[in-house]
Amino acid sequence: MKPAPFAWERPASLPALLDRLATAPGSVKLMAGGQSLGPMLNLRLVEPDLVLDITGVPEFRQARLEDGTLVLGACVTHADIEDGRVPDNTGGALQRVASAIAYRPVRNRGTVGGSLAHADPAADWVSALTALGAAVEIAGRDGRRTLPLEAFVTGALDVALRPGEILVAVKIPARPAGAAWGYVKHCAKIGEFAHAIGAVLIEPAAGRGRAVIGAVEGPPLLFADASPLFGGRICPDFAARFDAGAADAALIAAGMADRVARHVHVTVLARAVAQAAGQAPTHVPTTRPEAA
């Protein structure tokens, strides 16, 4: 199929973009890499009157470190991260995630900001950046505000943007010294969206950790304090202390009734924990689908 007719404009500055977004008549869609919007246009799932191409705003292509925090403009691509064209304060975690997103042509054009604003539950950055404690910077004609990513993604394909606002940057804190990172996703085949995602950032020496179960029906399930997944405390042997039952109970509380789906998500999270500990997973969690 082909898209319904629409007008296309490419503002050259953020003020011009915000003004046009606020004053344009009819429905408006923003396009960065177009890897999500393009298919939606072709399938006529959306039929905007105007598409605003945001790639003409120089700020959106920039990446910089501010007091250790990495600030990525909304139009930084997955390939920019994969190829090391932007700084990395996460000890390679960002590069690992970026290199496994879809296929290289998608990574060449797809953007971090576009992925987060689209908020597909199965998308990599939604889960990975939540686990890393990232925040987003949002701009409107009245100014800017910053939200933690877990507050920004409010549901499947739903974010906390107000009318006339746009995501302009992602802010990623530095990975703490000694922190262990694990990120595992389960796909039917390489390049497809994930059916389950597990991500953990563990600081054994500090007794802290974050964990995420992603590719669920809503926003990622975040354990801002991951200690309940490890018997109530995080210590150097955290992988051996992983409690599959606690993860399964959290999924039940979140409304996931399907036992097989829960088993897959818990298994993927267990593998992320094992990866963070530098171990190859030798067994699946003790919670079996038929016994859950």
C-alpha cells in the first residue's frame, strides 16, 4: 500500500519546529528515522495532514558528556552508537544493545529518540535505558522539562508528551564503577522484535541494583530496587541468589496470567542476571509453566 497524501516540511531549528507543531492545522506527525512511522503511513494506520521531519534540527544530532551524564540528541541513530561515533559512559552496554537492534539498514536510520517516543514495548531502548536509569528531556514553547524514562513511557505506544511537546534528548547516567550489566532478549529469529527482555544493572559492592522485565503488554516492569529478586539483599553472589519465584510473582501482580509467557520472561531475566555475573546460564529458573 501507499500512504494517503500529506504535506512534508523540515524545520531547521527547534523554535521553528515547535512553532509549526503548535500552529499547523489538522493532524501532525513527527518523523526522525521513519522506521516506525514509514510502515504505519504505508499501511494507512495513520493519515496525517502534515509530517514534520525533525532531522533538520542540529541539536538533535549532537551527543556530549555533561558531568559524566551522556546526553544524546533525539536523532542520534542506533548505528551512531554501534559504531562508536558518540561517547559511551556505560562501559559498552549501549553499544551492545545498539548492535543487536533489527538489521543494519534499520540501525542506520532508526533513532534513539524516535524509538522512545514510539514506545513499542518490544523495542530495545525502552527496556535497556530504563534499566540504566535514563531520563528524557522534553521541550515545548513554554520551556523544557526532564522526566525519568519510567515516567515518560506510560503504556504501550503511549508516552507523557503534552500537546506541542517533543522529546529532544536522552540523558544516561554513567555506569557506576564495579556495576555489572546484563541484557538478554528472546526473539523468534534475529532481527525481529523481542518476545521477552531482561535487563539488570547490579552493584554488588554497594548492595544496589535495578532490573527490568520488558516486552510486556505495557511499560517495562521496573524493579528500581532489585533486592527482592535476590532474597532481599544484593551481594557478590547475586546470581546464585536469584529468586525466580519473586520475578514470577511480580509478573502475576502486573497482570500477566499466561503461565508460559511468565516462564519465558523469568527465564530471560535469569539469563540477564547470569550474564551480568559473567556466567553462562546452566539452568532455567525453578518456576515451571505447568507448576506456576
